[in-house]
Amino acid sequence: MVHVDGGARGNPGPAAAAAVATSPDGDELAESSAYLGDATNNVAEYRAVLLGLELARRLGAREVDVVNDSELVARQIGGEYKVKSAGLKPLFLQAMRELRTFDRWSVRSVRREQNERADELVNAELDRAMP
């Protein structure tokens, strides 16, 4: 399981992405975060998904459950919403290509409180970049 989060302070504004990989039992295996520069919140959320997939691949995962707090991203990837934004289409297509490299995958959204560690990492990146 990979918990991911992306965020921007301002929209667009300084943005960051983070991912936390856990075992099925909930034990943290690894984490990763990155400052993205100026981006929209939705771009940061997609970049977080990509970061999480990269982390899962580095850990040797063949199956991945991606958990985020962006209903938009989860529903776009799930095919419920169309991707209308020209800025998101390339990220969506890249995410779909990456997801298809796994034997099984899912993407779902949860409330922010259920994605706490990834949110903390995003804020830590933004705090470092914006003293």
C-alpha cells in the first residue's frame, strides 16, 4: 500500500509531493518526498501518485494500492471523471502507463486524516523550501 499526497500553498504556488509505502499490516517500509516548485494542487497530487508508484517499484512490489486524499485524481484514474485539464492530461497518461506495469493496482481516496504521514511529509518539504 502506498499513501500519497500532494499540495500547493496557493493554487498555483510552491508545491510538494510525498509517498509512504506500508506493508499489508501497516508497517512503514519506506517514504519519499520532493519539492516541485510552482504547481497547482492537482498537479502536485498526480506527481505524488507517480512518486508513490516509483517507490513501490523500487521496493519490488508487483501489486499496489494507492491511497490519496484527492477524490478528483482517484476518480479520474478510475475512469469516473474525464481529464479535461490540458495540464493534467500528460500526468494522467503517465500515471496510467505506470499503473499498468503492476500485476494488480487500485487507486482510492480517503479523508485527509487517514493520510496523515504523507501530508506531514508534504508540509515538511514546503517548510524547508519556504523558510
